[in-house]
Amino acid sequence: MSFFAVTALVNAVINTFLAIFVLAQKPDDPKHRTYAAYCISLSFWSGFYFLWLTAESLPQVLLFARLMMAGAILIPVLHYHHVATLLEPPRHHAKLLALGYALAVFFLLLDPTTFFIQGTHPTSVTPYWPTPGTFFALYLVYFFAYLTLSTVIMFMRRKRATGVGRTQLEYILVSTVVGYIGGSTNFPLWYDISIPPYGNILVPLVTAANGYILIRYRLLDVHTIVKRGLAYGATLLLVLLPLFGIALFAQRRFFGAIDLGFSAILLAAFALIAVAFYRLKAKIESAVSRSFFASSLEVTRSLTELARAVVQMLDLKEIGQKLAATIATATGAKSCVLFIEDSAGYFRRSAAHPPAHLSPNDGGISREHAICQVLKTNPVILREEVPGLRLQEAAGSVEGFFAADDFALLLAFREPSNKENGRLIGFCGIGQKESRRPYTADELKYLGTLASQAAVAMENARLHEFHLDAQKQLERINRLKGIEDVVSGLSHEIRNPLTSIKMFLQLLPQIRTQEDFVRKYYQAAIREMARIERLITELINLSRPKPPRLRKQPLNTIIESVVVLTKPACREKGIELQTELDASLPHIPLDEDKIRQVLLNLILNAVEAIEGSGRITVATRLIVSENVPLARLTIADTGKGIRADQIERIFTPFYTTKTRDEDRKGTGLGLSIAHRLILEHSGSITVESLPGKGTTFVITLPVRVPPPAERHEEEAGATLADEK
């Protein structure tokens, strides 16, 4: 076997495996698809180049030579397509791509004819070197034209590129030029120019350089190559070789001999079939991972579980601590530090593992720092990539930042956005591994996914904190408004009696001889003073409540005693006061004095609400709500009712439904006090009313002894105690 055949075979194997690896990793990525197609064309050309050089008859030579050139025809346009997709939107090259593919189809149609390959002629390499046809020279123009276009695109883009992109382009550009110079050494022998194609050894440089970039810049790594290589190898052994063995046996059995060319084509067909067994490959790969890369599998599992967990968290500090601890533990990193943006726009250390990496005197990192500039466009930055970063105009040193904490990589947290790169809201510095091993492609992949999930969780936490702050501000505003209402009501309630007393004192010198008049004003002043005293007493009771003394007592008996006290007032106005008491109601935990106060207040309010004759009904009933027994107490009247807009404020201190023209003997605190007293019993009080029809107060009280009384602001409403 000649040197040229060996180099062709090596190149075919390398390109075949690279195409499979890249396509399997991201089959939907256009960059991966075009690169795989380009690798396949190189593999096709190299594979049949090998078969052509090892063929033993002229028909085989011509067949393999034409198949070899089919791959060579596709190489220029596929390489151009890959470069265009890699560097710029393909639509910018649509016309040239269309022309290139049209020319490729044209030459493929000519390939089986003598217009492309006339025959063969002897050379120093082989006695069967192809002789060019009429249109072969046109093919050479197409070949070198599209090679030149690819090179020009890469060269021009290199001038504008920075950082890692520039380094990648330099590798690809140099390898492309060198590789195609080597490949071009095949053309002189077509025209009887005695230059052997020793440059074929340079052809794998194109693939090798791209492979280095894939490994060096995280598209693939050695770990992934080994793992997937074992998986594919096992797949080939299990599927491909048995089928190929059967095919060889069938050839010898039915045809008496094995045809090398046919066997090679059959092998290629079986290889494609083997690749199609993706599910089998995936299962085998999983088994290989569990057997040989269990630690790496555990890392990816831990990071995946962490990504799911952080999304459900609403505390920013908790998220940071969880991220730092789990990332460091799962990856075996020496440290992990989170930098989160504060209200001033600086990125500060918010969490770290171990905690020693938290600095109390952290001055923060501004958005103008080189680190922030790089993270705008690079979600992950490895330490070894730093030399390729060109940010002369940015503030700060990227190298110094990595060196300060011995970080191995940086992970960006970007605000969820429809745009390609969302706003940077934080980043994570991950230290070197304790084992000093590099981070694998799978680890970087899952760290990238984790960063996206963590960014969503951070934004949710920020929104939650904003919501809580807004709630607190709203509660404060409502509290201040409640205090304003209380002060307004208090001043109104005190001003009126003080005005009456003031008038009496001012008139006293003039009317002191009028005994009846003085007596009348004196009695009025005494009543107003009593009203002020009663107001102050109720205000003190409202603001400094005493906890109820609960003991089981008959609610019906308490109601009957209060009814007896209020019946005279009802008879005076011609109001019927009746009771409907549930005899099955058991003794319930009550403070008798406080419940009496509530009943008296509600019944007397009902008396005042009825104009002329009417009816007041006090009823009790034992009910069950959500398997909890409750005592239901209703006080219904047939009075003038309350408007819907007034019901919302009915329990507000000093609020009253009475107009200024109506007689107002009360303080406006009765219902507020009643509301508070019922809540102290772990009960509830509601109002149902229709203007012109009447009003019903509904009270529910627990039948069983409640836990120690707890006051809930959301239930207590705008009481004065809450305001304080």
C-alpha cells in the first residue's frame, strides 16, 4: 500500500468521525450541519481516493476516480458555505452560494462522462492516473475561485474580530491555506506535470485545525470524544460488523469471490445504517458514562437538579448561597463566588463557597470593567481564553481579576430577554478544580443552562422583593391614611362638645341672673363633658385592649339578659324585639362582659336605625364550616339600611352613617370596638344590608376553645391599635 493511499485513508477516517461527532452534538445548529457536510465531502473524496489507488482493474479505477471527483466537486462550495455560516448571515452570500451549488450540480452531471474524465494515463504514482476532459479546466477555475472567496471572507472578518473569535479565525485561515495548497498538488499529474501529490499529507491539517478549535474552545473536548468514541465503537461492533460479515459470507457463498470495491461500498452503506441507530447509540453512551465517567455524570445530575431548584426560590440571598455551595461541591472547585448587581449598579460579592472568599470591604465592580464588557457577549469565559481577549479601551485587567481568586472560568447571569444577549445582572467566578483537571464540555453545557435558570430565579426574587416593598409602602400609606381619619374624627367629636361648653362659659356673665337658663346650659355642659369622658374611655379601650378572659358559657343566656336591658328602649319607639335561639347550641368560650358590650352596641344601633315602628331579631344557630363547629349569631333590623359604599368603612373608627343633621349621641367608635372584640374571640363579624329594607350583622364564634388570641392586621382592619 502506497504512502498516498495511507494518507487518504487516515484523512477519510478523521473526517468521518468528526462529522458524526459534531452533527450528533447539535444537529439543529446550521454551523454544525454545514461543517459536517464539508467533512463528509472531504471523507468521500479521501475514501474513494484510497480505493482508486488500491484498485486492480481499469473499470474499478475509472469508477472510483469518478466517485472520488464527486467528493472533490462538492468540497469548495461546502467549505464556502460553512465559512459563510460561521462568520456572517448566509443570506449575505445567497447569490454566490446559489451559483456555487449550480456549478457543483453541473460538474456532477459531467463527472460520469468523458467531458470530465477522458480516461487514464501512467504516472510515477500509479499507471491509472485520470486524464482531464474538456470541462475539467472549468472545474479548476471553480475550485480555486471558491477557495479564494472563503479565504478572503476569513481574512476580512479577522480584521474586525476580537478575542476568541479572532484566534479561531487565525487557526482556520492558516490551516485552510496550507491544507488546500497540499490538496492542489494532485492537479499537476492530470496534465503530465511530474509533481507527485506529496502535499496530501497537509490535507488533514484543515480537519486537524478545526478539530483543535472544537476541543480548545469547548465545542468538543477530549472527555466527550473518548466517551462518544466508545459509544460509537460499541455501536459499530454490535451493528455494523455482524452485517458486514454476513455480506462477505454471502459474496463468497453465492459468487465464489469477494469483490473489494463492492465490499467497500457496502461497508459505507452499513456505516450509514449504523449511524441511524441513534437510540441504541444513546443507550450505549449512557452505559459507558455510568461505567467510565460516573463522577462526571454525577456533576451534570447535581447541576440539573440545582437548575430546577433555584427557579422555585424567592429569596435572593438563599439563591446565591445555594448556587455557590452546590456548584463548588458538584464540580469539585476550590471556590465559587457570586457577584450580583446592587442598587448603585455595581457588582458585589453576594455569596461564596467557602465563605472566606466573601470580602467585607468589597468595593464592587463597575459596568465599565473589562470583565463586564467581555461577559456581555460571552456567557462563559475560560481562563485560557483570556490571552485572546482584546479590550484595550476597557477599565481594569481581565487577567488580574482571574488571578486574584484563582478563577478557572466565569459564568454570566443575564436578564431574561427576547434579544440574543440580555442585560448582565450578575456573574459567577468558579475556581480551579481540586483535581486540577479541566472542565468538560458537558459540565460547561450544564453550567450554561444553570446560569440561564439562575438568572430567571434572580429576576423572580427581585420582583418578589419589589412586590413586598410595594406592599409595605402601601400598608404604610393606608396606615397613615387611617391615622388621618382617626385624628379627623377625634377632633370633630371633641370640638363639638367643647364649642358648647365654651359658649356656655362666654354667656355665663350675662345670664347668671337667669337661673332657669343657667341651669339648662349647665346641664348641657355636663352632658358634653360626660360625652368627652366617654369618648376618651372608649378610645383608651380601643388603643389598649385587654385580652379576653375566655371560659365556656351559655351564649343564649347572655343574649336573653341583654334583651331584657334593651326592651324598654324598643318599647319607647314601638319596636318589636324578638329572639330565635338555637337550644342545641353548647356552651362556648366567651368573655361575658365583652360579648355583652358587643350585643348592647349592635341592638342600640339597630334601635336608632329604625324610624317609627319596626322589628329587631336576635338569632343563634349551630353551624359546621369545613368540619369546624361554629356558633352563628345574627342581629337583624328593619331599619333604613346602609349603602354599599358605606359598608366598606363601617368598622373604621369615628366613621358613622349618620348625617350632620341627625342626632349623634354616639362617639363613632362602637362598631370599631365591637369588630375588635369579636376578632379577639377568634371570630368574625360581617354586615349585610339593603337601603330601605334593613341591616343584618352576622357574628361567628368558635365552639371549641381557640388557641391563644392572635391579632391579624389583615383581619382587624383599620383599628386604632393597628394604626399604632
